[in-house]
Amino acid sequence: MVLNAARLFDAGKPCGSEANMCKLAGSEAAWHAADTCLQTHGGFGYTQEYDIERKFRETRLYQTAPISTNLILSHVAIHELGMPKSF
């Protein structure tokens, strides 16, 4: 998916939806991996010596910055699914 978005970008074609979907998939994968890691380590996952708590906080950031998951879903809904904009 990333290579397809990059190929479209290099060709000067619109690639906003593809890039947004890549970011969404990546942030979701990171979140689920961090959640599983924290769940596996239990209470030790919250200690700073294992560095899991920092990774867990960082993966949450991926879902909100620089563009939030809701804005990505809105972009895809409007530009790919043809749903109307709501004001």
C-alpha cells in the first residue's frame, strides 16, 4: 500500500486517500502491537525500566498527530466512497 501511494506521488497523481489509508493501517497496527505487549507484560509494562510504557504512549500519538484517525476516515468517506460532506 505504501509503495502504491509512493508510486502515485512520484507520477504526480492524486494519492491522498492512499497515503491516509497507509497512515491509518500503520497507526492501528502499532496500537494493537503496543496493547498486546503491555497486556503480556502486565504491571511490569507500566514501569520505566522496560520502556514499554513509552512505546505505548507513542503509539497513541500516531492516531492523533499530525492528522487524526477521524479526519482520515472522513477524507476516505468523501473522496473514495462519495459520501456527502456534513456541516
